[in-house]
Amino acid sequence: MDTDTFRQQAHVLVDWMADFVEEIESYPVKPNIAPDQIKKQLPQSPPEDAESFEIIFKDFVDIIMPGMTHWQHPNFFAYFPTGGSLPSVLAEMLISILAAQCMSWQTSPAATELETQVMSWLRDLIGLPKTFSGVIQDSASSASLCALLSARESSSDFQTNWHGMSQNSQSVKLTVYCSDQAHSSIDKAMAIAGFGRHNLRKIAVDDQLSMKVGELEKCIQADIANNCQPICVIATLGTTATGSMDNIMAISACCKRYKLWLHVDAAWAGNALIIPDYQYLLADVTAIDSLVFNPHKWLLTHVDCSAYFVKDEQILTKTLAIAPEYLKTVEADKVINYRDWSIPLGRRFRALKLWFVLRSFGIKNIQTIIANHIAWAKNLADNIQQHPDFEMMAPVSLSLCCFRYHPQGCDELSLLNQLNANLLNKLNDSGKIYLSHAKINEHYIIRFSVGAERTTEQHVKQAWQFIQDTAVTLNT
Ligand SMILES: *Cc1c(COP(=O)(O)O)cnc(C)c1O
């Protein structure tokens, strides 16, 4: 493609992008399509000869768009909405044209230094002490894996990296602790880091769905008595099912007593820490060794942008650094080489989008956006609570409401579960709103998560009305 064609097509795309944003509400949030429906429309093999951009773009509009779920739709309330905003789009455009590989300082000096700077801004904004250093990871899953690897290495004097787990005097099992509400990425990281999933202890939760720290301590003691070696506790701020919060203060005290690594998975809720009122959630930061949150979840920034903070950057780099000859650079001891801070070698220039977002919105506006989402969810929770046929199934947490439809007289668990699954499917198949579900103590619950940038209070209110109207059409 020559630059004249590029220029012309890019203008067409930008116009299409702006129209898309203006007309986004005319699209269904979730397409109502069958598996394979999109694939069937695609040829069996790639073209032998070049195709014009007009034809490719037409197929994008005709074939791909009807099969998209629209995460930027203001009526997207499923999972945790994913970040995005126009300044972040503009940054992504520049990131693409530079197509830089930001593995080392030398391969992208400005990207490295910008990353250091925006991560220290973020660290200060969420109330972590200046002793913490940050790095942008592709995902919270990778960050939590880095945390487990760091805990493993720092507990073995960095020897497991060389000798493998079997050298850890064979009979000693290394154990890790989280609540039974922790994210599945922790199970995955246990497997990948070589601890083994059976050695993840899932501690029961109290009626607020927060880890029972008394149980944690008992479990640690029992493991020690059984010749296991406790290594790490993973506390969750904002669990995925209901947004519940572990008590960092109490867990910290326990980690200090047993000298355990404390990793905080705050993938979604960590974004709210940029409002000082919520920083009490971190409470005692002195025992925290690492923390992750995803600006790509609630901070208006496109995926992938996961902020990982560590108290001691040396542990992270000693765990992950590998320096073959072809990666050595002359200024290595004077600069940061972020390839030593994460699992993949290759890194996109992710700091740019965070920089564009923080500057374009300004912190005050970002705080207001998040505070609004929280206020609207609180309001929704009040309405749900007051409704005779609906009930909240967990305390409202920041901008997440978990509820179910519970018409009077219909009390049997399996019936209620089926009824709510039917309700969710009917809501989602309408294309008007999109919600997701979870299960808590065998109860099927519907999650309503406010977080898309274009959502307004009106959207939340209309969605609630639509939920009520749809519920009464179900056969109970
Ligand atoms: C979303 C989420 C994750 C996973 O985040 P990725 O960036 O997709 O890996 C992990 N933990 C919690 C609590 C989450 O909400």
C-alpha cells in the first residue's frame, strides 16, 4: 500500500469510526448469531492475489461487524466492561504506525522512560508508597504469574530458576493461599509456575464474601505442621463474581507473621483507588509485595494495559532477567530494560495510551467518571432491594450489583436458578442490554456491572426498567 492510498483509506476509516461511535446504540450489544455463522462466510483459503482495501473493508462491515459483541456500547453491563476512549484510540493509532518493539531501553528509549513516568504517576494516584515500581503488563493473569514466580524465587534464593522444583527438598510442598472467590487466573498461574494446582489453598469466605483470615491462619499452621512450606497469599480486591473485598489489613498482619509474599489482585477494583476515599481498601500497604490492576478495565484505556507494581523491583528482575548475547546493550546498567520485568520479550508501546488518557481527561474527570458509575450502581442496588420480586445477592461493590429475580412464592432453588438463567438469556438475546452471571453458594446470580465510558445514568435506569419488564414475561 502506498502512502497516498493509506492516507485516503485512513480518512475513510476515521470517518467510519466516528460514525460508529455516534451510532453505537443502533447496534445490538450482543449479536444474536449461531456458532460458525461468521466462519461460513469466509473463504477456505487466503487470496492468491492482492485485494483492494475497498473490498476488504466492505467485508469487514458486512461479515465481521454483524458478529461483534460491542464492549463499548453504553448498555454493556456484563463481566467487567473493558476500557476504551477516543484519546486511547488515537494513541493506538500512533502505536501502530510506530510499530515499536519496546523490550529494551535502546530499542525504544522514549517508550521506556514514558512507561517509568506514567507508572509512577499511577502509583502515586492509587496511594502506593514511592518505594513501589510499576511496569505495564499485557494482563492481570501475567502479572499474577510474575508475582508467584517472584515469591517462588525469593523463597528459594533464586535457585528454583536453575534447578527446578524438584531441588526444593523433594518432600516439601510449596503452598499458596487465596479465597475461594479468587480469579481463575490464580489457578492457572499455580499450574504454570510449577506449584501445582492442588497446592493452592482456597480459604472459605464470610458473609461478605471476604476471606476468613482466621481460617487462613489455621490453614497455614496446618500446612506447616504437615511439612509444607507456605509461600504466598493472594488477596483479592474486587472478586470477579461479586466484587467482594478481602481484608488487606488482617491478611497483611498474617503475612508478616509467617513471612509470606502478599500479592493483591485488584484487577478491576484497583481502578477505584484513584479516588482517595477508596484507598482505605489497601489499608496496610507495608506488607504488600506486589499488586496488579487493569487500567484496561475501568480507566478508559484499551486492552492491553495492566499495571503491575512491586515493592522490590530487584526480586522481579532477578526472577525474570535473561541476557543472551544478542540482547545485551551498552547502557544496560544505567537504564531500565522492561523485558526483564515481564514474561514475553516483545512489548508494545502501551504507555502511550495511558499517557494520552491521563492527560486528555485529567485526573478529576476520571475520578468523576468512576464515582458516577459507583453512584449509579448504588442507586440501582437500592431499587433492586426495594422491589418485592427482586433481591440483591451480595452487597453492592463499587459499580457492581449482583441480584436475582425472586417472584413471591417461588422459593425452590433449582426453579429460581432456571428462572434467572432464562431471564439472562432473554435479556441478552434482545440485543438491548448485555449482562453476565455467576454462582454463589449454588445460587445463580445476575451481575450488572457499570463501567463503559458512554454509559449514563439514563442507560442504567432504562436497563433496570427493561429487566423488570422482561422478568414479568417469563413463565414461572
Ligand atoms: C479480570 C480479572 C482478572 C483477569 O484479568 P486479565 O487482564 O484478563 O488477565 C484477574 N483477576 C480479577 C479479580 C479480575 O477481575
